[in-house]
Amino acid sequence: MWITRALNPALTCKLAKVLNRFGGPLPTPGSCSLFASRSASSFQHACTHDPESNRSDEDNADINWDDLGFGLVPTDYMYVMKCSQDDTFSYGEVNRYGNLELSPSSGVLNYGQGLFEGLKAYRKGDGCGFLLFRPEENARRMQMGAKRMCMPSPSVDQFVNAVKQTVLANKRWVPPQGKGSLYLRPLLMGSGPVLGLAPAPEYMFLVYASPVGTYFKEGLAPINLIIDDEIHRATPGGTGGVKTITNYGPVLKAQVRAKSNGFTDVLFLDSTEKRYLEEASSCNLFIVKDNVISTPITRGTILAGITRKSIMEIAGDYGYKVEERLVSVEDLTAADEVFCTGTAVVVAPVGSITYQGQRYAYKTGIETVSQQLYSALTAIQMGLVKDKKSWTVEIEHQPI
């Protein structure tokens, strides 16, 4: 396939489709079990017979794209890389998606020594390739979390290449443009056995994927939140500022209680003064008052979201004054608009927030700040406008 190297990406993509249709010799993830941890465009194959190899990678997944929510849809492959405690990650492979084998005494199962990330891949409008949004930011955040949790972590290049390989191996599961995205979940865990409280002796980094639509059941409609002043998501000196798995289980009680009472999600207050807003169960918070957009300052108890960071920059470009500060319940009650941000939720408008039995309503609809920022962000993520900020990373459709 040397001839395709001289063609532009669009022609390469078209040629690849033609050759695949007529049984051409293009390599496919379905026929290979092993990939080196290197650039996604230079796969090294250790090919074995796989019943799936008779299926073309151009075949669409058997799924109704219009019915996508945010639930797990198992795909074909996952990326796995391992190393010991005093070593560094160096070599990974793409395996068939499936269950993991872990020791009952592994660090992640016994002491919660684990981190995860979340990012999305979007199909380009011309069908020839995919876009990632700021994956190097996820990589750096995982490195920061790994340091806090006493774990080795992949380099930025290793992380991004692993994500790229996972997308290419599961490319038939990437929804058509406008129908959703391929959600990618990188995990870093203490996989080795340990009995006494200590860092695990071995570690596993993996990436799996699932096609997703909107996060909340409301879709793009406004969500309704409730402030919980009894349960707290994080405490000073804890791990609220990193994406450790142990941050999420403790919020389930508050979330289940909120949903059983008809709310979409929960907002949490700081654990010391119980007055200042922090974040929702899985997303950051913004309030709008006149021409000022404010978001709670990260002080070690709030996760510094990548979508949050991007929205702050886009808002500044549009001429809004953007503040990171302490945001009180009183500020919230006086706000014109409220919205949440995150990889999963993107930008979610808030219709109402209930606090101690009092319901506060906010402006929603087309002529809102949140809608303006949502449109600007998603246009970049999906490649609908020129990426002047160099935030997106392109993945070529055909690994040659």
C-alpha cells in the first residue's frame, strides 16, 4: 500500500474503502491482535486468525444512532499497557474488549488506587478521519493524579497514541457526525497484589470505548439540580482535585436521593463553611450575571475540568468577563443563568436549582450565554469551523 502514502487524506480514505470492498490487502484491527505503543499511523502487526477479520472495518456498527444515550455499548477492542512500580510504561497492545483478570488483593480493589479520564472522538464531516479534543490535557491531568496516588503514569505521547489506537480499532463504532461521539475511558490502576496498605507493585493502563449521545436523560433540555448540604464531595487536603475513582462512589447516595425526588443531579457545597458551591456529581458549574461569567475557584477540592478551561477561554474571546472565585449560594440565587460543563455533559443549561426547599429558576433557550458557548465549543470539537486554537488532534481514517 505504498502508493497511498503519496495521496492526500481524502483520496487515501476513498481508495482504502474501494480496496476493502474488493478484498484488498489493507491491514485491519480485526485481523491483528497486537500493536506497538507508537504512532497510531504506524501500527506494527502480529497477525493471527480472527473470525472478525472477514468483516470490513468500513461496516457500520449494528446500532440505532438516534437512540444513543450515555450508557455502555461494548465495542470491539481495548488498549492495555502494564508496568511495575519502579518502572515506566513502554509497550502496549490492542486486545479484544473483555473482562480483566485481577488479583483479589490488587491495590485498586482493596485500597482504591486508581484514576480515570474521559474524552471523546468525533467523526469528521467528510467521513475520512476523526477528531480528538485536547487529549494532551487529559494526559497531563492523569500524570498529576498519578503523582498524588503514588502510581507511575504513561507519558503524554503514550497516552495520546493509546487513545488514537483505540479509536482506530473501534472506528466502526464512531457515530456519524451530529449523532454523538465515541467516548473513551482511559484507566490507570494498581493491578498488582498488596495486603498491607502500600502502593501496588504492578500497574495497568487501559483505554476502552463506547459510543454515546447526551449525558442527561433530558438531552439538550435544561436540567434541574438540588443542593445537598449534608453530603460533601471532597474535603481540603483530600483528592477532590484529581480524577481518582474514590471521588465518585461517595456521591452516589446524594445522587440517588436527588433523582428519586425528580432532580437531574446534585450540587455540592464546600465541607468547611457549607456556603460555597463546588461542583455537581460529574461536572463543573458556571453562573452568569450581566456580562460576568463566574466559576468556583479550584482549591484542591474541585476538579479542574478540561471543558471548563476551554469554556473560560472561549467566553473571554466573546468579550465576557470571566472570574474564578468563591461562588456562594447567595451568588447563585441572584444569577441570570447557570450552566454545567464537562466532557460527558459538554455544556448543559440549568433550568432550576433547589436549596432548602426554595426553587430558583434561570434563563434558558436559544438566546443565552450557555447556548452561545455550547455552539462555539462543539463547532471546534466536530471540525465545523477552523481550529484556530490548535485544540483538536486529527486521526487519519486508515492506518497505513
